[in-house]
Amino acid sequence: MRFSLLPLSCAAAFIFTNCLAHGQQSSAAAAAIKGKKVCVADVANSSLMPIVTDSLKERLVEDLQKGKVNADDTSAVTLLANRLAISPRNKLAFEREKCDYMLLSEVAKSKGPPPGGNTGWSQPPASNGTGQSTAHLVIDFALFKRSHFSKPALENSVQVADSDDPNTAALAAIDSVAAQVAAGLASK
């Protein structure tokens, strides 16, 4: 009986060691970047579209790190509300994670015509085959500074391109969010 458990124990130890090493590499990459720490909260989705928000958050952290921002994938959430705001739990995460900034973001339906005018706004939106429109989605984001929770240091909306694949379109928009945040932090 003891011999049959040995391979299983070795396999479990190997998996645990690999997971631990991967986690240390991710933390080491973020720790190697100097500067103010930006804690990235989970991306909310109020659009009612099937968009994988975990992929958006992962891409956002990666893009920010590529832009030399000390970004951290934080255990914090963006609450669905009329306006992006820091929740009491996010305030606790600010302290726990020693954040200088926290980035909240949400995939939402646009509240008005796309930037650049009313072009095509009255047109019937495209469908992704599920009967749901992929048009007129935006990614709203707000960057909050420590101890300045009432007003974001930076906030904006990025239009999500009309597409048959809402996930791919949202990933392209999240790239733009990361670029705006990196530029905003560089000017501070």
C-alpha cells in the first residue's frame, strides 16, 4: 500500500512546486517594476454580453506591466453601480495590498452615441449570432489614488468595436484602457 501512494505523493509535490514557482515569477515580474503600485480590481460586466472578464483583467495587468507600470492583480472587485467608486472592501484592499492607486473597470452599454459623432448610431446593431448586439459597448474605467476615494485621479470610457466576437473586441479596448492609464500615471 505504501508503494502505491509514493507516485501520487511525488506528483502532488511536483504540481505544488510548479504552481508556487509560477506564482513567484508573476510576483517577481511586478516587483521588478519600480514606481507607484497600481492594484487592478476585477472587471465588472453590466453589458449582459457573454464577455470573459477574467481575461480582460489578466490582459490589463499584463499591458500595464509592459508599459512599465507596477500593476498588481489584486483581490478586489468593481461593484456594479451608476458610477465607478471605491467600496469599503476596496479601501481594505488598498491597505492590505499597500496600493498607491486602484483601477476599477466595467464593460457596460454606452450611455450615448460613440465618440466622434452620431455616425451609425441609428443603424440597427450587429448581432453575434446569439441575438445580442455587440454594438455600443464601452469599457468605463476609473483610477483612484490612496486617500482620495471620492474623486478618481483619472476616468474615461473606451468604445468597444462592433464585432461578432465580443471577447476579442473587448480585449482590444482593454489595450486602450491600459495605454491611457499608463500615460496618465506618467504625467503625474
